[in-house]
Amino acid sequence: MNQQTFSSLKIPSKHRYCHGGILRRSSKGRGARPLSHKDPIHLLFKVNKIAVKGGLRSLRSFSLMNRVLKRYSAKFYVKVEQFSVQMDHVHMLVRGSRRSNLQSFMRVLAGQFAQTLTDTHSLKHEGPKVWKYRPFSRVIKGFRPYQTVRNYIQLNELEALGRPYSKTRLRGLSQEQLVELWE
């Protein structure tokens, strides 16, 4: 049996290394999830606001996300380089040793967080779904995109802590502003 290559898929180059999230609604995000054990991966989990009262930054949800993240990143040998928990979504920059470990990490992290949050370990959850979309993932190719994603996640974390939001957040930041971002 031949192994399927990503280059054989008819995916526009803009979305070649992306999968999930709102892309699932179109044919662009319905192929195999591109994952890499060499390159970092930007993950985004978007929560349904109705299902999570108080948002993900509430004390219970925030500590729960941290515990689940630490536990399963160690179990599946996934290095979480950076993460930011917002009110309705979570950004992560991760690296994994194997594709199967990354797949299991994403599946178990989402499932365990949702089950623990809704206290439905043995019963079926009757309320609204916890996750709004499937996790969005993007393989980061190259150093400049890697730096951009790191700065973006850092900026999101600072905005969650009270920094004012701006539409032109990462466009045109000077070197001094980038240094200030990481202080």
C-alpha cells in the first residue's frame, strides 16, 4: 500500500499546512491533518461560550486546563513551548516526537478537559458541546513564521492579562515594542 503524501492532495498552498477550525466547513480542511514531528505546530482550541460559564480564564477552568495540559503533554511526549488561555480559546505552540503522539495528545486533551469540566466521566453530557469547532492546527515552516506565531501567542496572553486590544496588533510593531512584548 502506498503512503499518501500531502503534495498529492488538491489543497491551495495557503491552507496546505492547516486543518480544522472553521476550515472544516469547506473542502479545504477536510483532508488528512498535516502534522510534523520536526516542525512546531500552532494549535487552537475554541470553546463554546454557552457551555463554559465564566470562560476559560475563570479560576476553575484555568487551573483545570493547566493540569490536563501538563498531565497529557508528559504522557504523550509532547513539548508545549508556549500556551495562552483566553476567555473562549486556547493557543498552543507544541512539538511532538511522533505523529501518533500528537494526534493522541490533541484528542485526549480536548476530551479530558471537556469531561472534567462538565463532570461527565461516566455519563453522557446532555448540555451544549464544549468545543465549538474541531481543533485548528497549523504546521509552522520556517523561522520567521515561527517568530510571528510566538509573538502572536505572547500578545494574546498579555491581552488576556489586561493589555488593550488593537486591530493592527502585530503589523508594524517596532523592535522596541517586540522587546517590550517579552518583558
